[in-house]
Amino acid sequence: MLNKPDIKRAIPQRRYKFGEFMVVVLGDIESGDAVRYRYIMAVVREGDAEPGIYLTCEQGRAPAYRLRVVMHDGAQVVAEDAGYRDENVFTDAGLEIVRQILNLGDEEPYRLL
């Protein structure tokens, strides 16, 4: 996967079951790349070993944070706002993006952690 976050250490903050997918929000991230991550949302289809989608909250020009979607075919910044610094704001926005990308329609994310 291109532009995949190089996660060395991270602490799971939240877990969700969302349709046939598991979604984990990671915080306190130490990475091996030059990006300063605030949060990473990893989306894994049940039965797969690796995430197929990452949503990252990266420090941008102060005070803004960028929301980037990383998939097998590339990565794209989809929004930039200081509000993504907040875990709830990032998670809500990320789950909505996951809903749209994966066409989950009426599925509701069920929080596990």
C-alpha cells in the first residue's frame, strides 16, 4: 500500500464493529516516517490480516490538522481543520468517510472499546 503509515508504536483509543469491518482509532503514535500523526483510524475487513483503509489526522500548518485517506491506490487529503485535534471530531468524521467509501448505507458503527 502506498503512503501507508509506518506505525512503530500506538495505543488503541477506540474500537468499532462497522458492518463487516473492524475500525480501530489509534493515538499516542510513534512512527518511522516524517509525518506527525495525532490519530490514525485503521479499517480492516473481517478475515483480512492488514487494514485496507487508513484515515490519518496529521499536524498541518498550525493550528490546522489534515485528514488524509490512504488506500491501496494512493492517498488524498480530504479536509483540513483545527477541530480534528479532538478525538471525538476526528472519529465522527472518519466513520462518516468510511461509511461513504465502503457504501455502508444504514449500517451503524457499534463501539467495542
